[in-house]
Amino acid sequence: MIARCSLFPPPCFSAVRIRCFAGETSDTGILFREKLIYLQDLNVDPHKALRVNPSLRSAPISSVVSVETLLSSTGLSRPAVGRILDMFPDLLTSDPESEILPVLRFLSNEISISEQDIPKSISRCPRLLISSVDYQLRPALTFLKTLGFVGRDTITSRNTVLLVSNVERTLIPKIEYLEEGLGFTREEVAKMVVRSPALLTYSVDNNLVPKVEFFIEEMRGDVKELKRFPQYFSFSLERKIKPRHRLLKEHGILMPLSEMLKVSDGQFNHWLLELRLRSAERR
């Protein structure tokens, strides 16, 4: 675990890398070019990085190397580290000790994510690395615990993305919509989001509202079914929900949401054919 310092790299690692780039000259122009080459070698777009993070221009290459060293020590591959740094160039001039290590320790010590799963958490949600533990991650975790993300339903490497959501601006509005828009109690909504954590990542206006409207107005569904199958909101309205509903409606077939959506296209078409045959036999 991070608390046992397994993520601290050997002290000689970065020094060796730095000497490769800067040990033979003090010319700032050459050092700057070497920094650009280093970034390109990481598959980080130097022009984008300098535009987003102007401080990178004057930062010593040793600071950039120290960031890569720490991220690599978590188990992330070099291509993965490069992808993350390209996505968030501000990390290139961050202080590993005071800005990145607190996040890693938070994941390890306060959420109990295993050392093996920490790279998965970071890969799935690199934004964790630029989030404040005190002002973002810990408040989000506290709120999520009130919803039931505890014990066997605790936050895992699969849903740490929830931790980067602002409680007041992002999480609470979604909870309130499910309560007020669907008439569910807070306890019912809590059970829904624990069963389907991705619910808290969807846009109210672009996902929840249109899917609820289609379910109620076009499918004539009972909102109680959404409570039983909150995964409904994870399926594409245009590519899956509407086409499958249309086929079932054309053949006068009723099917629970879970059966309608969870199966593959091939299985769905096979079931549809069987249902049509049975219906024809009854006639």
C-alpha cells in the first residue's frame, strides 16, 4: 500500500534520467529543446502542453521527470503516463510530494483501493490527479457514503470517477431530479445509484430527462420499473432503446426493461423471433 511507501521510486531513478538530458550543457536553448524531445518521447504534444501550461517553458526537466517517475511507480505503463500527461499538462509542473502523493494516499488509505487497483483508478479517471483531496475528493466521498456507498458497496477502482463530481453542482441536482421528477424517496434513489453508480455521471438534461420522457410518454411505462432497473439510463436512447421498443411495439410484444435491453442484438432478435412464433401458434 502507499502508506508503506511502496510507491516511492528509487532516488537514483530520476537523477539518471536527468543526466541523460541536461548533464552536459547549461545552454537554456538546448535544454528547452531537450525538454521538448522528452515530451515527444512521452507522446505528449509539446505545443498543447506549453499552451495549456505556460509554466512548463521555464520548469526544469527534472520536475517533469519526477512526475513521470512517481506515476510510473504506481504501476502505470509509460504510454499510460504519457496519455495522462497529455490530457492534463498542468501535471507536468506539479509537485509530486504535495500534489500527487496525497491523492494516491487518499485512494489507498481512505478508500482502501488496493495497490494493484490504483493504476486502474487513475487510468479510468485521470482527473483524480488534479483534484484536491480536501476540497473535492473527501467531500464527495463523504456525500457518497450517505447514499450507501459503504461496506460491500463502497467506492472501488471501477467508480472512483464519482469522486471528481462536485457535490453541490453535480451530484445533488441528479439526486433531486430522481426524487422530484420520478417521485422517489431519498432511500429509493440511494438504492438506485448504489445499484447503478453510473447514474450519477449522466447529464440531467441530456440523458435522464429525455429517457424518462420517452419511457413514460412513448413506452407507457411505470416509473416503478425504473426503480427496479436503473441501468435503463446507461443504454443509448437512439441506438438501442427506441429501435428495440419500436420492434416490440410492431409485433405487439411486452417485455420487461431488463430483458429488452441487457441482451445482445443477436439474442434480442432471437427472442423476438421465438415470441413471434409462439404468438402465431396461439392464433
